[in-house]
Amino acid sequence: MSSSAPGSTLREQALQALQIQDWPDKLAAVAAIDEAASIDPCAQLTEPAGLPGRPARPELVLPDQLSPRPVHTPEGRAAMLHALAHIEFNAINLALDAIWRFADQPETYYRDWLRVACEEASHFDLLNRHLATLGHAYGDFPAHNGLWEMAEKTRGDLLARLALVPRTLEARGLDASPPIRRKLAGAGDMKAAAILDIILKDEIGHVAIGNHWYKHACERRGLDPVATYAILAQRYGAPKLRGPFNLEARRAAGFSEEELQAL
């Protein structure tokens, strides 16, 4: 593992953590980021090759190549937990990318996304530890790369990144979490259900951070958030959102009634 260079800024430490491939080293690097480090918002950091750092496994496949497995079997539960762990691993990388890539933001922007990165790392660790009780580990099942593909598409525009990653793809997790929790609890896996409770509570906060900084970016550019979202979703090919929606969680995460009506 490459540890943070002495005296490096918070944004540089985030980029160093993003480059790390092995998940144990990445978790350790995220935990080691110095919250009190200087930020240097004006710095234009150079993108290294090979982002994001990720392990050789899991194998990345197209979404339609992932066959659903019955959750009432141990193997099916393991596959579901693995899919959730993969989302959390991607979410660690997305938060780190939001820190290093986008310059000229308020200092609170960078500290907000560091908090997100730390909490996503905690979620991944909880899921992976529980996966181990089923005889599996992260990398044992194939996974798809949809979250990071949208990050690639929006790498040149912070407004689009905020609109389409935390407020679209990650917000889908607010909708999906309750039915997944019910499935896991129905299969008798109350430990997994409890982990989902933790994740949902934290993810409401993460989507709220995305909403806050999206609206901040719209204000800076003199744009209407609702109309701009529709334009960005079409421009970048965002997936069409389908219900049922977790309206209570979405309200708690800062979506306006106008935005909820637009769903």
C-alpha cells in the first residue's frame, strides 16, 4: 500500500487512495486521510492512468449477464450481498474522485465527500465481513460497472456528475433498499437486514450532500435545478427512473416536491 505523502493535501490524499487496487489497502488509505490537511481547492491535479484502482476480481460483465439468484438460499444471499458490496466499493471510489477531480469548490464540499468516502468504506466492510460468514469474499461473483461508467461520462462537468451520480444512480438505492431488506429478513438473515438499515440511514445523508452541492452548482451558474436535471439526464443517457419510489427517504435527502412530482 502506498501511504499518503507527508504534507500532501486532502485532495492529493484522496487521489492516492483512489489509485489503490487492493480493497484492504484502499480501506486503510481512506481511514488514513488527514481530515485536518490543507485542501488547496485551486490546484489542478493531473489525472494518472488506471483510475479507479480496483482489484482484478470481481469480473466486470454487462448487467444482463448477471443472472438473478434466489435469496432464500445461502448462495443467493451471498450473491446479493456481493452485489451490494460492489456498489459500496464503487461509491468509495466515486467520493474520492469527487474530491480530487473538481477544483474551485468551497472547503466544505471536499470535507463532505471525505465523510461520504469514509462511510461508504464502512458499509463495504460490514457487507464483506457478513459475506465471509457465508463462505465468500468480495470478488467471488461477477459484477457490472454502471456506476463508474456514469462517472466517466461526467468527468468533465461537476454539475452533471452531481445530477447523475448521487442524485440519480445512488438515489435509486433509497428506493431499492426497503424491498431488498424485506427479502433478506424474509430469508431469516437479520444481520444483513440490520446492515441495510445502517446503509439506508447513511445513504440518505449522502444523497442529501449530492442534492446540496447540485443546487449550489446550479445557483453559481444561474440555472433552474429541475429543468437543468432533465437536460443533463437526456444529454448523458441517464437511466429512466421507475417506481416504486421511497418518497419519505427522498424527501429526507432533500428532493423538492417539484422534483418528486417530476418522477
